[in-house]
Amino acid sequence: MTRILTEEIGKQPRDINKFIITQFNVQSIYETLDRLEVPRDRAHYIMDRYGYTGSASIAMCLADAVEEKALKKGDLVVLIGSGGGMAMAALALEWGI
């Protein structure tokens, strides 16, 4: 999913500054970044503090990244959501605040 998205916007996974991925398992986030060949510190996560929060996890994680000042104006951010079965979605955005 991420490779398709980055290809559509003319970027490579290494160009992404921050990944915010469904917060159900930190090891799956690490595996995703490892497969994309990007450093693990590009992921922001909150599950260590809040546990699994379902569909709210991406919004909560984004809000936490803002509060922690983990995003800078101009950063390329990818949000990746997954659900039951094969449901997946991804969004790339340039942070403007």
C-alpha cells in the first residue's frame, strides 16, 4: 500500500518524514518500516501509553505527534489504516502547521 501511494505522488518511502500507522502492534509497525527500508524512528506511536484504541488510534497518534512537536512544517506524513480482513487505506499529506 505504501509503495503504491509513494509511487503515485512521485516519492520513495525514504522521502517520508513520519509514518502514523494503525496502533495495534508495535512489532507490525517495525516490520512495515523494515520492509520499506526506512528507520524505525520515523514511526510515531502511542500504544505504549494507551494500548489498542481501534479506529481512533490514527487520530490520537497524529494529535500526540503534534503535541510532542514531532512534525515540522513541510514534513511529508503518511497515515496508514488497516481493519479486519484486507481493509486498508493510506493518505500522504504535507504538514503545514
